[in-house]
Amino acid sequence: MHNACRSSVIHLCRSEISQGLPNVSIEVVGENLAVVVVFNRDAGTGYDSLHVYNWKSGQSKTVW
């Protein structure tokens, strides 16, 4: 865990077994942590998401 980070855990989403395992992409830019979660089995069902957090505070900035 980074010294500037308040918590090492950020909750992203819940999933069902039927969705299969997600593909996850992570990008850090400055204080922003962007996480893309894509479920290949459920293409087009709306379970895919983009999460943007302030990685230092753990505060959610955006969820799409």
C-alpha cells in the first residue's frame, strides 16, 4: 500500500457466476485511479463499467 493512501480496498461491483470472470484494466494518472471492468459472457447487457476514484482518499469520482 502507498503511504499516501488511506485504504487498500476499493469496492468496484458485484457479479454473478453466469457473467464469467471479468477482464479488468487499470490506469493511474495523478491522483486518479481508473478501472474498467468488462464481462465477456454478457456482451451488451450493461454489466460493463468504468470507475474513477481518487486513489489517495478512496472517494469515488465517477461510475459509468
